[in-house]
Amino acid sequence: MLYDYYKILDIPRTAGLNDIKKAYRSKAKLVHPDINKSEKANEIFIVVGEAYDILTDENKRYLYDIKLNYIDSEKQNAERKKHYYGSSVKNDSFTSASNAAFQNEYTNFSKYSYKEKTDADYYKKSPFLYNMFFACGMLLGFIIIIVTITGTLKNYWPFPFVLISITGGILVKEGWKGIMGKKTILSRTVKWFRK
């Protein structure tokens, strides 16, 4: 558990070294086990000593302030969620067992409630559009191949420009695979001609 050492010493977070020392002396006099006969005086005195050790060391205080600011921001987020979602949200920065169980149930629910669409789903929805997509891709691929090769042969542009025809070849290949992958009239016709 992280104590708020500033509240323990009753000082603001902007307190200087002299203020911390004065606050520590006054608190130590009140909670010292020799003076205070309470059962928890020893524990409280140890916490006051920890507060003094951390707040007087510059590096330890810097790290402590980062942790404290993080916890404060988590509490503010929990308050915002509580305000937004209502009183069903607990005001704690860590998940409890019931929240973890809810998260587990939600994850399992979301796995089965949403199914990503596949090519078969798109094909079943509209076979004509599905095949036209691949046919247009093949047509574009053929146009790229023809234009780049003829333009290079007629010296409209330099020879390395012919490498663009590789993208046209990829479009033709992928379009062909897409059309042949589904059993349609077009794919049956193409297979019939291949025999």
C-alpha cells in the first residue's frame, strides 16, 4: 500500500526541505512510542520515519511523486467512469475479482458475436460484383503490361520503365486466382476452354 506521506506529515506537495523537517519533528514527538502509549504508535512512527526519509531525498521524492501522481490520475479516471456510467463502477484503480470475471465473460462473448468476413461471404452476397472486381483487376493488369512494353519498345521512355509491367503481371495473376477460386459460370467456362 502506498501512503500519502504529504498527508501524514500535514504538508503541501510543494513543501521545501525545512518545512518537511519541521513537520517531521512535530509528528515524531506526537507518535513516538515512548511518549504515545497507543498500540499502533510504533507502526505509525515507522511510517512517519519513512515519510521523512523519502521526502528529504531528492531522487526518492521524485520517484514517489510520479507514483503518487499516477495513483491520483487513476482515481480521477475511476471517478469520471463512475460519473459517466453510474454507481455500478467501483472507485478503485485496480481490477477486483468481479471486474476480472466480467472482463473474461465479455472477451468470450465478443469472440463469438463478431465474425470477420471472408471471401466466401462476399461471394455469396454478390457473385457478379465479386467476379467483376477480379476481372477489372485483370484488365488493368493487361493494360499496364501492354502500355509499358509497347512504350519501351517505341522508345517513349527508358528501358527500366518496363519493370512497371511486373505490377501488371501481379494484378493479372491475382485476378485469375480470384476468378478460378470460386465456382461461377465464368470460371466453369474458362475451365471448359482449358480442357
